[in-house]
Amino acid sequence: MLTLSVIKADVGGYVGHSSMHPDLESKAREELAKAQQSGLLIDFHVTHAGDDLQLIMTHELGEDSTDVHRLAWETFEACTAVAKSLKLYGAGQDLLVDAFSGNVKGQGPGVAEMAFTERPSEPVIVFMADKTAAGAWNLPIYRMFADPFNTAGLVIAPTLQEGFRFEVHDVMENKRIFFDCPEDTYALLAFIGAPARYTLRAVYSRANGEVAAVSSTQRLALIAGRYVGKDDPVCVVRCQGNFPAVGVVLEPFTHPHIVEGWMRGSHCGPLMPCALRDCQPRRFDGPPRVIGAGFQLANGKLVGPVDMFDDPSFDEARHTASMVADYLRRHGPFEPHRLPLAEMEYTTMPQLMKKLADRWESLDGKEARKVEAVKSRRGRY
Ligand code: F6R
Ligand code: MG
Ligand code: MG
């Protein structure tokens, strides 16, 4: 079995939170090359999405391998040292603990891993986003694997007609549920339509049980208990044959859907698909970006990448994203451009609340009783 591991972290931005200094990528390549020489890795590719360093690695040690996770952690530490020497912004930002303890999950970096037997031809796409949160993949993954208006194969290819199984995580309660589509479609949408809480973790083929897609679902703020930057998630999708074709895996990104993130992780904005060279969120620290690196796997070797959104047919999506960005920006600090209060709890809002706590005066009487009644009704959900 081959394992494809994508492990990422923001260990320092250049300039500010907008992009990555080339020395960080060089350092990461140097570290991973040593691991390849020692036989730990079969192959690797290092890239970045905005200010996030992306380690794409193949090996035979399965998911959650301590050796591979330690390698990623130590690589991020080595890159943090480079970031510190250049005084890059937020050096070591996503390394939330001092010492590695067996697995990078829950320690800051984002992880998407899948183990599978390589097919005679194995096309995969690694999607990487910046300035957004883990739930950003809910809509595009749903469309790839369950929407017949997106994915022609669901309608006309016998290989896809048995549908797909979706693993959804409740990131607040730390539990999971599986939905079998098409029959569970409506229930699936009831949950994943609320991506701040319910995130799509994985998709499996119902024809043969094989893993089709995995995503990183960690929410940095919930791990750290405070705002430390957005999750900037990754997602890996296997394509063709029993899985959706490359073209329909990319198709959902022609609609730059609204995701949370952007400036200070506190706003919503359109997810703009772009070429690797354009993944440098600048306007209002955004708008949020997604890049797609396509590979053919050959006995674990990563043949590629092809820059999947470096294609004029995504120009319209980029244009729409810019127009939506303009429109939303004009709301300034007002909702819904700024995130709803429940989400602001995971930003710097609690500090502001604390600062002003003494200045609030309570209102007595009828109005206050009405508010209490509404609050207790809300508590039921
Ligand atoms: C969003 C992000 C940026 C920063 C912003 C303020 O994920 O990383 O928008 O939140 O630039 O950064 P600090 O507080 O580090 O000055
Ligand atoms: Mg950053
Ligand atoms: Mg980032």
C-alpha cells in the first residue's frame, strides 16, 4: 500500500501573511531529500499556498506514521529557524507546542493522508487553500461526488452510479457520522451546509470501498483555544476510473463560493481559484485562494505537478471572485462580510468584550425578560 501524506503549516510569512520566502522552501526540500535518501520517503514535492508551507510526500508507512509526522515537524522547525533568521512574519506561527509528541494532529499543522493500492494509472489532485477554514471544501467536494449537475459520471457512467460515502466530522463535539449518497443527500446537506461546525473529512467509493478524497479538518482556534490564524486547509482527490474525472473535480471551483477567513480570519469572501504563481493573497489579505497541483503517481513517484488552475477557462471565476470581493468589501465591518458573532468567539473578539465589560449597564424590566425567554429557547438546539 502506498500512502500519500500532505502536511502543511504556516511557519512564517513574506511579506506579512501574503506569501513565502524561497529560503523556506529550499530548507524543506533539503530536509525531505535527506529522508528520501534514507528510504523513509519514496518521493516528495514542496510548494506553498500563500504563507503556508506544503509538504507532499509518498511512503509506505501508512497514515499517522510517527516517523513521517516527526519528519514533517522537524522540517517545520528547521524552516522556522530560517524564518526567524530573516525575521519573517509570524515565524513558527502554527507550531503550537514546544515538543513533538508522536503525531502532528492537534499540534498545529494541517494533515490530509490517504493509503491505497496504486492503480495502473493514478491521477491525483492536491488542493491547497490560504486565508480560509477547514469547511471550505464542503461545497466543492459535495459537488464532485454527489451533484449530478456537476459530475456527469454520476448520471452516465456505470462506474460511478453506486454513489459515494461521506465521512463528516463535528469539530465542536469531536465526533463523526457517515452518509451514503445519493439516498442520504438531503441529510448530508443539512449538516455540511454549516461548514464552521461540520466538515467533510473523507469520501469513499461505494462500488469498492476505496478512499476517493481526504481533507484536513483541524480547526486551529479550537486546538489553541485562541485565534492563531486560519486553518488554510488541504484536500487530496483521486480522479478518473471509479472516481470523478479530472475535469469535474475542477469544475466546482468555477463558482467562487463564499468561505470564512480573509482578513484576520474574521470575514467571509469568495474562494478564488488561481495558478500557483498567483497564490499570494494581498488585497485585504485575500481574497481567499485555492490552488490545485495535479500529479500522476508512478510506483509512488510524484510525476508533476501540473498547475491545474493555470487555465484561461478559470478567468471568469477569478473575475467573479474579484467582483464579489468588491461588493463584500463595501460592507466594511458589518455582517455578513464580517463573520457572525458565534464565529467571532474564535478570533480576538473575546479580548474586546473583556475590555469593555465594565461599560455595559444592565436593562431591567419587560424587555430583559423577553430576551431571557429567547435565550432559553435558543439553548434547546
Ligand atoms: C488571516 C491572516 C491575516 C492576519 C492579519 C493580522 O488568516 O493571517 O489576515 O490575521 O494580517 O495579522 P497580525 O495580527 O499578525 O498583525
Ligand atoms: Mg501567516
Ligand atoms: Mg496561511
